[in-house]
Amino acid sequence: MRTCHLPDSYSDSDWNQFLLGQVLSYHPPDAEDDPKMSRNDWWKWWEKYGWYVLGPIFMAIAFVIGKYLESQFHSQVITELAIALWIAGILMMTVDPFIKRLANREATRDIFHHMMGFDLPLPIRERIQEMVLDTKLYRENVVMRVEMKEKDKFTVFHVEMDFTIRNPNNKSWCFTPLLQFENGERAELVKVICFGNLDYGIGATLKPVGNLGAMEFKGKPFPIPANSCTKFKYEYSVAFPTELGFWQPSFTLPTTGVSLTIKYPEHFEVKATDSQEQAPEGEWRYPKKLWMQGEHLDIVWKKA
């Protein structure tokens, strides 16, 4: 495993620069099911605008039938079929999208009213609905192994994280492995492994993103088959000034079944978010907790 190359000394100016970097190099936690992926985009686009494609197709078929077949066969059935296709095409382009949006809005209002016993403002309902409808993938069986080592005035975290990405949809959906770090975290990427394609993570590196010094690894979209799952593994290291005393790794997908193990020096005291189950020292388990996007683990330490 590679280690972070840290300076031999850490002056007050370096400390101030680190704190400034923590503030200025903030970047939002992009979802790992990246909406710019072509396969995912196509399905989202079709669900939203498919009516405007099918409508003209039906109308074009009706035109062909009326112009070429009706004049040749003079059949009442063909005439009525052409009229029906014209009507269906017009309704698809005008009435159906409006009814679908109205039905979604009314269903959302009724659902939340019955679930909670009271109504919520429309912007909140729409935001919750968006979160529900846009959650196509989730992460489960996360095993996070952390080894802490002190190096000069820094504490280095070597992290190995295994997890499973599950696709509960009836169609294939793409997952993009994504790791993002702020400049002050002094991150180094060791490896990214996809157990569905062992050549996937070869040559994985962190690259600068934005103009505030943030670093990220963004892999290629990997298709997860319908109603199936694929296992991945990240291995990386981050380093913080020992006196900082906390680290908050965050979640970018809905996640369940998290297990955390931390190996740390004897002269350190380390705590993490309270475990849901009794576990040996240095282990924390969250088998039933759901971690949503933006939530994070708390890891704090201090020298004994």
C-alpha cells in the first residue's frame, strides 16, 4: 500500500493554509449514479418526453394509411383505424403529459397526507418525490477497514472499502464509481476494483477538478443488470493534522449494512458514530441504519 508523502514539519502558516483549504475547496457530493451517463439519460429522457415521440409516429402512420391504403382498399376498417391513430397521436402530445404531471402531483399530495397525517408544502413534497424517483441504485454490505498511522504531525488513514451496488429496477442502470476529496485531505488513490470486470480500475488516478484544488476519481459508467448487483472495492489514503481530531467520510448513495473497523496506535483514543450492535473494541456495526446522500460517519481521535 502506498503512503502519503508528507512534509517533515508543519508550520503555523501550513496549518492556516489547511484550514483555509477546508473552507474554500468545498465541492458538492455529486451522486455516483451520474445523471450525465448516456444510458441513464436515455431512460430519463424517454420517461419525460416519450409521448412527444410516439404521438408524431402514430400521426405519421395514420397519414400513410389515409393517403395510400384507404384509396386502394376503400375499407371502413382502414378509415376508422387511421382516424383512431390520428386521435391517439394528438392526445399523446397534448393531454397525456398534462394528465401524468397532474396525477403525480395529486398522488404525492395524497400519499404524504395519509402517511404523516398532515400535508407538506409543495416544494418539500416535490423534492422528496424527486429523491424517491431518482434513486435507481443503492449500496449495501459496506465493509470499511481503516488503519491509522501517525506520521510527524499528521495522522494517515489507509482505507479499504468493499461494497455492493444493487439495481432493483427492471432495466439495466449504470453506476459510475466516484471518489472526491478536498485539497486539505491530501488523498492518494491506491486502486479501484470492479469484481464484474477485473480490468476496470487499471490505471485509476485522482485528477484535479474545479479551480479550488479538489481531486476526484470518476470511472467509466458500468452497467448493473436489472434486478442484480455488482461488487466494488476502493482503496485509498487520506491524511489530516493529528490535532484536528476528526474525519467525516460521507455517503453519496443510499447505503445500508455498514461495518467499520479501525486499527489505531495504542497511544490513540478513537471513537466513531455509535454502533447499533455490540461489537469488539475498534469495530462499529450499522446493519439496519439507512445512510442517505450527504450523511456521514463521525470518526474522532485524540492522543491518550
